[in-house]
Amino acid sequence: MDLITALTVFVLAICVGVEIITKVTSSLLTPFMSGSNAISWITLVGALLVGDTPVGRVLAFLAIVFATVNVVGGFLVTHRMLEMFKKKG
């Protein structure tokens, strides 16, 4: 895949992601975050498969770091939001 095609796919993915996220109601945000965490796991696996060149290894490392932060942060925020709905006492 050449650079122009990759950049086009990247920009289109950003546009679709922004449109999807802005259309989600607040009541669906917690399930949406769980789905986002699942997608981040796919990013982690894909990053592990891409690192065959020096540039690929750097990009794979960055993808692993950002996806890991997203997964851990998403689970922590989801857990905290679910704690708000538990009955006290």
C-alpha cells in the first residue's frame, strides 16, 4: 500500500470515528467504551504482526503503548462508572 492510500484510509477512519462518537447518546457510552476496548485489543494484535521493518517496529511500539493506555484507562473508567450504579449500604 502506498503512502497516499494509507493516508487516505487514515483520514477517512478519523472522519468515520468522529461521526460515530458524536452520534452516541450518553446512555450508551459505557457499552460503547467496552466495545472500544475490544477494538484496542485488535490494535494490539495487529501491531505485534506489523513490526518487521525498523519503521514498522517504531510504529508498532507506539500502537502498543497507546492501545494499552486506552484499554487500561477504558476498563478503569468503566469500572468506576459501574460503581456509581451500585446500591450503597
